[in-house]
Amino acid sequence: MNKIVIKLKQHFKVHWRSILVRIALLMVGFPVSSFGVALYQTTTFGVSQMDFTIYTIAALWKGYDQTTGEMLNQVLQNQYLIIFILVLLFMTILSLIFALPKTIKSIKKEKNYQPLLMMLVTLFSNIIVAVLAYFWWMSFWMMYYQ
């Protein structure tokens, strides 16, 4: 038992910054994930979480009809597409942030540029998807609602 305590003390002395960051991430991540579960608990099978998230953000941003509890068509038509593209771009930026340290390490230590190439391909393909999403959405909207 005494050896375990000594090893834990040594581990904390060496990795105290990492432990504090993990505790901070736990304290931030737990409420965020709980909020996400609370948002999604009303969904049923066949409902996309991405669509539900965008719908919820649009409702929080521009509101909905208080009497019926439904989203106004003007809000859906104008704000849904903007929020959808912003969510796609946010996810792209987030994935780049997570990929960047490993890419820089690979370039500096091993002179390996393959992760950089893969990161750039991912970046450009995600931007293309975000731009094409606008045209797909507008063609869908014009076909069914105009």
C-alpha cells in the first residue's frame, strides 16, 4: 500500500500540469455533455442529432412562435442554412486544432509531410462540402417551398 502512495506522489510531481488540465476538462466537459443529453432526450428514432442541434440553435437565436411552439418559416429559411454552415466550419476548425500538434511534431522531428498533406486535403474537402451545402439547401428549398 505504501509503494502505491509513493508511486502516486511521484506521478503527480512529474505530471501535475497534465492532471490539472484533465481535471479542468472534466469540469467543463461534464456540464457540456449533460446539456447535450438534455437537448437530445426528446428526439426519437429517425431524427438526426445534427439537424436537431441546428434547429435548437435557430430557436434560441431567432426564437419560435410562443403560441404554437413551432419555428417560423422565415427563421428556418433564413437562419437554418447560416447555422448549418457555421456548424460545419466550426467542426472543421476544431478538427484542424486537434490535428495540428501531431502534424507539427511529425514535420519537425521526422520531416514527414504526409500528415500535413492529409490535413490540407481534409480542410479543402470540408470547405467544399460547406460551400456545396448552401447550393443543395437552396435547390431543396426552391423545389419544395417556392
